[in-house]
Amino acid sequence: MIHEANQGGACAGPKPVYLSPMAKPLAPAKITTALGALPGWTFKGDALAKSFKFGSFREAMSFMVRVSFEAEAMDHHPDWTNVYNRVAIRLNTHDAGGKVTAKDVELARKIQAISWVG
């Protein structure tokens, strides 16, 4: 990881930049193994996916904000939707042709650790 100057954002300090070779899609067996440690996550349509149901809209939004910090730090952003107290997340890597990579598994693990609803 290297750092580059923050380009006019509200946060001070360097922004981490992750350098990696082109993302490599994971084999189906590796995805299945990873799902064993990710309760409620599925592999559907070339993406890791999970829906979360919170107690309120405010809880759903606070979850999304918290996840956004992890996603931004990784420079890896989920496809997600929010309707009231529900958040649906799909993870795949555009640089790997829309396939699941180790980066998706890593972000799913971080999301799972953040969630207090399962």
C-alpha cells in the first residue's frame, strides 16, 4: 500500500492506495469454502450477496455508513440498495469481469463483522 495526497476531500491526511495486479476471479470451490465462514451470504449471479434487516431506517443507514468506511479504505465498493430497514448487498469485482475475487470475500468478512443483525 502507498499513500497519495487527499485530493480536496473533507478528511485530512493521506488516502491509502492499494496496488495489486489485475483481479483474478476465484474458482467456484474457493467461493464455496469462503461462504462457509459467511453466514447468510450466497453466491448468486456472479456475486456474493446478502440481505440485512434492521430495526429501523436509522439502523440501516448507520450500518451503510460504517460499511462505506471499510469499502472506501479498500477502494472496493458494493452494489447495494436500501429500502427503509433493509439493505441488500452484492459484491463482485469489475476489474475481474464482474466475477468474485478475494477482495469481495475480504469485504464480505468486514461487512459481516460490522453487522449486529446477522
